[in-house]
Amino acid sequence: MKIRKDDNVLVISGKDKGKTWKVLKVLARTNKVLIEGINVVTRNYKKNWTTPGQSVKKENPLDVSNVMLVCPFTSKPTRVWFVFIEDKSWSKKFRFSKAWLKAKWWEAKDYIIK
């Protein structure tokens, strides 16, 4: 999966189409992402012996096919692929800006523009 935690993504389909926000969590097994403030639903809980009835708002996960990664250089949605570079590490390369984002494991550290 090319989307990681703390990446900015654009929602391209669904009720929140056109909104850009940060990824909170990636659910790799189910191919879904949890995005802050997107796909918010209300869950109603009945009154229990010890707790009162209440309505709780929470984010539901979205499928990865419904979001697109936003390039940090141009702030536009773009496709991405990974490139193996000389110092034996992987780099995220953006399609339209032709820029590389050097990443160590899951954290992006430095920006490299080529």
C-alpha cells in the first residue's frame, strides 16, 4: 500500500468528495484508511444500568481506492511509486512533479528534488 500514516490525501469519491486531510491510521489487511474528520458517522448507545444514553460521533474507515495521495511539493493529487536509490533505501517518487521523498522505513525524513 502506497499510503502511510500522516500522509495528506484527497477523497475522490463518496459523501466527502473533494476534501483533503491527514491519514490517522492505515488498515492494511482490509485495504482501508482512517482519515481525520472524514466519513464521520453517529453511533447511538442505549441507556444502560450505569451509563446514560448518548450519541457518539466517530470516523469510519474509507477504502484506499477512494482516496488519492497529495504531493507535498505541488499540493495536487498524484500517483506515486517507489524507487530504490543508491544508499540502499526506498524513496517515494511523485508522478507529475517528478520529485522524490526520501523515506526511512515508514517515516519521511528529507525532501529530495531531482
